[in-house]
Amino acid sequence: MPISAFAVKVPSAEPLVGDLRQRFDATAKLGVPAHITLLVPFMDPQHITPAVLDQVQHALARVAAFSFSLVKVARFPTTTYLAPEPSEPFVAMTMALVEVFPDFLPYGGEHQRVVPHLTVAHGEASEADEAAAELQVRLGASGAVKAECSSVVLLENSSGRWNELHMFRLSQASA
């Protein structure tokens, strides 16, 4: 079934997590880069019109570009992830998108709250444990991953692989 999703790409995390994601996160093999998901699932890509893109840009205009760090390894039961600090701008962007598109809840409404995260391993608890241990060692050796959020990408998967459909630039923070 065709699907789309909003995400913040985090290329500065790739050296730390790229090989772990290839081993433990199936989406990496489908073309998804290291990222923090804002909203998935979103609409079928064939329904994304210029008017929809304008609505998205307007919703995202509420949050200015910002810096963040990935400083902590954290877990869901079968997932290992890096937690961004601050997390609030990610939540704000997700909620702005949901406000404009209320039929599309984060993770289909499966979870009660939004927890911004960069998934490194997902699937089996034992693999998540293995990835968490390795990631903790790597993060301790390298220090926090520093990153900038200046855009949001709309990804689509209508062919079995994820591709970038559109990029939305965030406004620059005022000095």
C-alpha cells in the first residue's frame, strides 16, 4: 500500500549509526536515511497535491530552524534509539501537522504521546539489546551527535523503497 511520511534527516548521525541501522532497522535497506520521524503514516502519495504541500509548509512555518543533539541511548521494548535534545521542536512540528491533517495521527494513533527518536534498531528485543550496548560504547567514545534541523522531508513509498518526494525549509530563527 502506498504511504508517505514526514521526517527530519540527520546525516551527521550516519557515521555513528549507519552500519547498526543496516543490521537492525529494515527501513535502512529500503532507502530511509538516519532520521527523526515527525508523522507516519501520511496520505497515499498520489493524493499529495500542490495544495497539500502548501498546507504542510504553512503548518511547519510555526517552528524555526534549530540545533539539537543526540546524547542519550534509549529504548522501547523492541527498539533502540537516540533521543534528541531538545525534543520539543520535533513534538511541535508533529502537532502542527496533526492539527492541519487530523485524519493522520502519529503512528496511526498507536501511542498516547509523541516521543521523538532516531531509530537504530527495531524488531527483536535481543537485537535491540545488542544494538543498545554497541551504541552506548560508540556514543561514549564519540560524544553527542550535533545536528541542525533546517528542513523537513516528505518521503514516499509506493514502490517498495522510500524516496524523497518534497523538502520543506524551516524559517530561520530570529537573532
